[in-house]
Amino acid sequence: MKRLFALAVLLLSLLGSAGGVWAQGYWRDLPPEERRQLRQQMREHWQQEREIRREEGALRWRDVPQEDRRRLRDEMREQRAWQEQRERPNRADPRERRGDGRGEGRGWR
């Protein structure tokens, strides 16, 4: 069963890499003028995507009043601290609390 699975994974990976080679070959078969046009279209598309993302992100955050932004940041920090505290095991043994509390480990000796 493991051998069959390994063979299937190998076959799929070879097919995936062959697809990339085909796409690369197709790109090279285009005449230089068509390649230039296609590259220009790709650049324009990427530029538009960047502008859209920049506008959407900036407008949403900019529309929130400063007090609300500050409150949201504080809430996020509290939630992150609560999650970190919950993930850490409760260490009641004082011998495990060595150092200055800034990390896990032994501390100075």
C-alpha cells in the first residue's frame, strides 16, 4: 500500500513539473511582439491589483476613528496575551522560574 501511494505521488509530481515545462515552452514559441504585449498586459494587471489592494486596505482603516483604532489595538493585545497565557502550562514550581522571565530556559549560572 505504501509503495502504491509513493508511486502515485511520484507520478503526480512528474506530471506537475511537465506542465510547467509545457507552459514555459509555449511562452518561448510566441513571437517577440506577442510576448511583449503579454508581458505588458501582465504588468498592467498586477499594477491594478496592487492599487485595488492598497485602496481597500487604506480606506477601511482610515475610516475608523482614532479612539476606536486604539481601543481595537488594546483589545487585540489583551486577547493575544490571554491566548498565550492559556497555551502555556501553569508552572507552580518556583525552581522552574529562573532568570528574568523573558524566555524559556535555564537562566544565568
